[in-house]
Amino acid sequence: MKRITICVLLVLAAGMALASTASKDLYIPAVARSQGAFGTFWATDVRLYNPTTAPVTATLAYLPMAAYAGDATSATVALGALETVVIENVLEHTLGIVTNTAGALHITAPVDIYAESRTFTLRPGRVNNT
């Protein structure tokens, strides 16, 4: 039991380290906008943070799984100086995809920025975060 706890803590720490690394070239390896089993609906929220004192424009490029290749698209997001932008359901609200899809998100910017995501499902009467 102690080994499992230590392994879980190491994985969580590695994930936190990844989330706290700024870069001009970032990947979110899993994003979705899709119906799931038992009435679930999966979506991905993204948060972008500009740590600089000047505005910046980030480009979000959707890299869909092969089954959804026709959904490939991109969009730009303006970030003010020291601003955090929260994008709910990024595939629908920023990239305009309204069909079931899943893939990755490639984020680029001219300066180092931070990005994090949350993929989750909402079911009537409760929230399940994954």
C-alpha cells in the first residue's frame, strides 16, 4: 500500500511540474468534445496565462485523431499582459467544432506562456472530473 501511495504522489508531482512549465510551444495531449457512455458528455476546458508585461496572441491548433481528421482547425486567442484566459469547452467555443471529436491541442506563442487543461464530464445532477 505504501508503494502505491508513493507512486501516485510521484505521478501527481510530475503532472504538476509539467503544468508549471512555460513554453512557446505547448501540447495538451488529450482534448475532447464527445458523447460518452451512460449519458455522459465529455468536454475540455483550457486556461492560458501570459506571464509577460506585454499582450500576446497564442495560436491553438487542433490535432484530431485519425477518425476525426476533417475537424482539424486552428484559432488565435489574445492574452493581455499578465492575463489568464479561461476557455470553456475549447473545441466548441474557440474552434467551432460542434460534432463528436477527440484529439490533441498544439499551442504556440511568440513568448513563453503557460497552459493547463481539464477534461471532464457532466451528468444531470452531478459532476465527475477526470
